[in-house]
Amino acid sequence: MPYSGPKVRVHLQEVIRANKVSDGCGRIYLIYNQVSAWRSEETMPQVDLVIYHRVPSRIQRPIRLAVREHGRHAASALAGVKNISWLPNVWAVAEAQKEGFDEVVLLNERG
């Protein structure tokens, strides 16, 4: 891994400074380029570091949260599988918004 914690922190600070962020939320991705069927002969770094930020929305009222039971299943056969489909999450939010909520909390099988 070519990126240590302090090195990632330096890059994060560069993003914050370049975008003049005083309040926000950051997301850090480390993408390993040397595995899987997507690998090519193209010269590329072993690991890509991707950092982006988002300014938090300024909601001036209380947020209305819906609760969905069994939204997350720790005992599911797919619990340990990397799944990049956001469909269940998007669907849950869309259904909650139809009911007048802003966001949804997904509970696991233990509540």
C-alpha cells in the first residue's frame, strides 16, 4: 500500500484547501488496480487515491426519518459479498419519500 495514513491526510488537506472547505464531508477511496478481470496491460499506478468532498445541505427544519425493518441482514448469504448495487437503498428512500419522509433508517434483523 503506497498510501500511509499521514500521506492520505496530506492529500485530504490539499482537497480541503483547494476547495476552500470550512464545513463538509469527505470520502476517501483507495482503488487497487492490480487484480480481477478488469486488469489491463496499460501502465497505471498500483493503487489510485480518490478524494472528494461534499458541502452538507442546510436543512432548516427537522428531518423526518422513516424506519424500515429488516433493511440489513447480517445473516444473509450475501452479507460478506461486495455489491455495488444501490437499488435496495434507493428504493427504500424513494418509498419513504412517497410517504412524506426525508430519509430512511434501515434496521437489521435484530432491530
